Amino acid sequence: MPPPLWWLILAICSLLGVVTWWGRNFTDRREFTIFTAILGSSLMVVLVIWTWMSDW
């Protein structure tokens, strides 16, 4: 079972996906959308690496 921090990062990553979608479709703030997309993608890479390196 993954540790609680892993679940928190997953929840933040999911939230950032929704925020990125909202920013792309309902606002004109391009920098905000790019920032949330890059942050969410980075967190997903961290989760994938952490999952591959773990022995749960």
C-alpha cells in the first residue's frame, strides 16, 4: 500500500489536471495553464518513478 504522501501527490496531480483543463477552456491566462500543466506533469513523473522504485 502506498504511503499517505503518495496519495496526496496523486490527488494534487488530479486536481491540477482539472485546473489545467479549466484554464485552457475557460480563461485567457495562457501562463497559468502552462504552469499548471507542467506542474501536474512533473508530479506524475515523480509518482511513476516512486512507484517503480518502491516495493509495496
